[in-house]
Amino acid sequence: MNVSVSADIIPLLVIVFFTGVALGALAALASKRPRRIAWWPWIVALAFLAIALLLIPSQFERLALFALVAITMVYATFTYQQVQASKEMVSEAKEQRFATLQPIIILKSIQKPLDTHASALCSEYHSHFVVWNAGNGPAIEIEIALLKSNQNLIEAHRETFLRAGEEYCFTPQTALALLPENKYYAVCQYKRVVSPTADEVWDQTWLPFSLSIASKKGEVYVAPGELDFKFGLSKRDTIAAFTSKPGLEKT
């Protein structure tokens, strides 16, 4: 049984093919799983070409050439996606490796031990803050700041570096007993030694705390809140704790 179909269908098939390609591109952009969804328009379009080859023998050479070009486009797209997937895997592995080498700064409030003659109901007075590097890499350019509730700077201290597993005792020179009872922040910001990019990357650790004045002169109570970590900050997003720092002199 011979099937006769007009050759005018060829432009329609071409339109269908590239419409499928366009839909695949849009689906790839809109979907969270683009690698799967982007393939069905190609398959549908090539299926139309295969049907056309069977239904229109007189146009076999022209359609076969067009199909060859289409298959080449599909192969090029597949190769490109594979290369991009490989780059993403390498990038993810690199980021994970850098993550294992990064410092993680923990801030905690240390209380004074109770007097042996004090009542068991007495609360412990605040002693100092401890800055502890709980990560696997050193933290450099460490800046420790004491802030008001509106995040205005009270005072700041700077250390060159803190190795993994080391801790530093931070006792503000501004006596906490002279500050009004309120909410405050102890903040530590530090620069990463290595990062996946060439840009300067900073991290911050925030410890909010409530300050209460004790009945005993010169003593205070500190009730720490929940730690807040901010990672991957640029220098312009950090706290300007120091207006100037010593650097290399130009010769």
C-alpha cells in the first residue's frame, strides 16, 4: 500500500523540530533537573524526521541530510552537557576539600567559679569570653569586637592568627560592670587562608548576650544567646573594627 504525502510537510517538520528544541531549552532553564527534561524534545523531533523518511521517499536525501545535521546537534549538546557535568563535579569536590580545611570559630562566655562560702542558689559571675577555633584550618586576621545592641562598636581587639584547636581569652578592657544592663554582642570575624576563588573571603561568629549587674560591686551576669554564623562575606560586609592596620611600607 503506497502512502502519498505532500512534500509541503517538510517545512512543517522543520518547524516542529526547532520548536521542540526551543521547548527543551526553556524546560531546562525552568527545571531543577534539566538534564532529563531537555532530551524529550530532541527525541520527539527526530521521531518526526524518521516518520517523514518513511512517508516521503522522494525527499529521502534532503530529509536524511537534515536528520544527520540534527543528530550532530544532539551529539554536540550531549557532549557539552557531559563536559559541564564534569566541571560541576570537579568544582564541588574542590569546594568540599576547601571546606574541610576551613576554620570554625566558636565564642563562649566563661563564668567565675563560685566562692566556697557562697550559697548554692547564687549565680556565677561572668569572667571572660573564649574564642576557640573548632575547625581544621587556621584563622588569620582575627578581629574580636564588643558591640552594643544597635551594633555600634564599643571596643575591638586584633590577633594575627589562631591555629586549629587553639583558643584565646578575650577580656574587654571596657569593664562590663560600667555598661548599662542591656543586650550586647561579642563578634569574631576572621579571614580564610584559602578559598576556591581568588577573592578575599571572611567569616563571622556572633554571640548575643544579655548583661545584668550583680549586687556585688564590679561583678556582672552574662546570659549568652544562640551562636550565629555568617560565612563567605566580602571585606565590605565585615565590621569596620579598625580604621587602619599596619601594612607593608612602600619603597
